[in-house]
Amino acid sequence: MSTYSAKAADIQKKWLIVDAKGLIVGRLATLVAMRLRGKHKPTYTPHVDDGDNVIVINAAKAVFTGRKLTKKVYHHHTGFIGGIKERTAKSIMEGRFPERIVEKAIERMLPRGPLARRQLANLRVYPGAEHPHEAQQPEAFDIGAMNRKNRSA
């Protein structure tokens, strides 16, 4: 018996919608990253994009545990000498694009490379409850009901 390897024509992609309101950021990110990669499917093939399309709504209402909101620091470099900048998670959540916290958490749980960039293109994150993907008829994916630790108390 030979090992199964999925072909691009055999892949069935579903659309899932996740409501991030009250969910812990890290636990949300791990489960969404697994869905994007397709590791939840029995037909998972490491070199093929067979994950689902995921829509995350209410990303601005995702929460951190403990004191991560004030202690967690995000760094980026401008490209110039001495150009390292840092912002706390609280300043990003209160800023103009709070959904970037969830986007970055999911992105950093995917492997680096061309395949991961293609899988990340299947992710859509919105800060509010509105999204333009009603035509795809996404199925609800309730992460909070999977484990009591996934939801904030």
C-alpha cells in the first residue's frame, strides 16, 4: 500500500467563520492555523494547500490572559540604522487596526515559505461583525465551545 498524496484537483475547500469575541488570542490562533494548513483533514499533504478558507470576525474583541495586554511588546524594524520600533499589545488594540494582533498571531504559527504565504491568503480578519463573504455561505466554527479555556472568564 502506498502513501496517499493529495492532488490539487482532489481538494475540497470549505469556508469557516470564527467569532473571536471573548476568545484567547493564542488559542484562537493555533486552531485557525491548523485549519488553514489542513492538518485537521485525513487527506493532509504537507506540500499541498488543502486547508480551508477562514473568516475571523470581531478580532478587536479578542483578549489576552494575565498581563499580556500591557507587557507583550511587538517589534518591527524600519530598515534604517537604529530603526527598531516597539509597541505594546494595548496600543495596537486601541489603535486603528486592532485585527493585526490576530493576523500576526496566526501568521507566526504557520511555517515560513511560499506555501505558507498561499495558505495565509485564505485568511480574512475583520475587526467588527460585518464581512463581505456571505455569498460563500461560511459554516460557523465555534472555538469557544471546544474547550472552556479557549474563552475568557
